[in-house]
Amino acid sequence: MSLWAQFDAWATPLGDELLAWAAPEFTTSITMEWPLAKFSHALAIALTYLAFVLIVTPIMKATAPPKSSEESAPKAGTKESILYALSFGYNIVQVMLCSYMTIHALVLASRNNYSFWPCNAASPNAPPMGELLWMFYMSKVLDFMDTFFIIVKRSWKQLSFLHVYHHFTIFLFYWLNLRSNYDGDIYLTILLNGFIHSIMYTYYFVSLHTKNIWWKSYLTGCQMVQFTIMMVQACMILFKGCGTMPPPRVVHMYFYYIGSLLFLFANFFIKSYLTGDKSKGKKGAKAN
């Protein structure tokens, strides 16, 4: 038996057990045969991402020369110019993809008369949101490239626990959504996250050319507002009760998971823009 066959034989029943607990009505669903919808596939991708971070990071730190404090334009044909070109194209693709998913979610929500209020009509056997959710799930694989660029560019301040935790877990959680919560109220998370990511990748694109971006802190603030709205929606769903989709246990998990992201982003915001700014101000005053 091959290594993959052994892993698949171990991981697939694990995913089935998770679904049986979290969403027993959806242990079998229309999405289960979609590309990369098996838990073994999702887990293998997530673990590969984590292995890349844990293995490549110390290698890059051990072999890297100290980064020059003087920024200069990358010369054509150098590693820096290649990374710049890749980052340039990657951020443009992400802005376009995230904008498309945002607009598409709006169109589908309007077409199906969805509202912010919970218990929007869900169709498990012919889900209007299903294909868009699958695209959103796949976009989280593309998001792993954020970490690739951070490590290759040796931008170690950006390689935080928050960054790795967010990328690793969000992909796995949307596997769960793909299998059990793929229509109806799920539209709001695609709409909100797609919109925020459109702005975020615009910021990344601009940051390739300048470091003086005055609205950087507002982006983090918008992300926290996004998480707050998601948690409010989850509370409303649990309070009202919407039947089998979204499954109540999945909503409970979603609420606490988004809460963990809100906490980590708030902690980052305080350290980066409140406490950090004050300390910088004091240093600046001493220097003057």
C-alpha cells in the first residue's frame, strides 16, 4: 500500500467522524464528490503548508545574509526582481479574484432574495451558492502563497502565530463548510471576506512600491469589523434556529473560531498601532 493510500485510509474516516458529529445530515452530500472535497485531500494540503513553514523557515533563517537596511530598486534578472514580478502579478490576480467573488456573492444573494437576517433559504441538492463556495475554498489554497512570499523574502516580522494559524485553520474550516454548509446563510462570509481581501491585496500591491500607507491600521480595523459581523450572524442563527443548514454545531464552532481570530487581530492591532505607536513616539521625542 502506498504512503498516500495509507494516509487516505486514516484521514477519510476521521473526516467522516467529524461530519457525523458536527453535521450528521451531511455525511453524504452533493458536494462530497467535488474536487478536493475529501477530508484526506484537505488535510494533506493543510499539513503540507504547515510542513513548509516549519521546515523552510529555519533553513532560510540559517542561510540568509542579514537584510540590508537600505532599500533599492531590484535589478533585472536578480532574485529580487523575480520575486517582485511574482508578487506584482500575484496581488493583481488576488484583487481580481476576490473582487469577482464579492460581486458574484452579491448577485447570487440578490437573485435568491437573501438578506442579512438568518435562515435564508438553502437548497442542499441544488445549491445556488455551492460553486461559489467551492471557488472560495480553493482561493484559500492560493492564499498560502502569502506565506511563501513572506518566507522567501525573509520578512520575519510578518510570519507570526496569527498569520500561520489563520491560513492553516481557515482552509480546513471551509472544507467543513463545503461539506455541510454550502448554501443559504454562507453567502455573507463570502461577501465580507471577499471584500476585505480585495482591499488587503490592494494594500499588498501598493506596499510593493511604498511603505508610507496611511490607511494600514484601518485595514486591520475593517478585518475586526468583519469578524464581529460574522459572530453577530452566528448568534442570530443560533438564537433563531434555521434547521439543518447551517448545522447548529457547525455554527457553534464557527462562532468560537471567528472569536479566536477577532481576539488575535485585536491583540495585533493594540500592539502594532496603539502600544507600538506610543513607544515609537517616545523614541522619536528622545531622538529630537
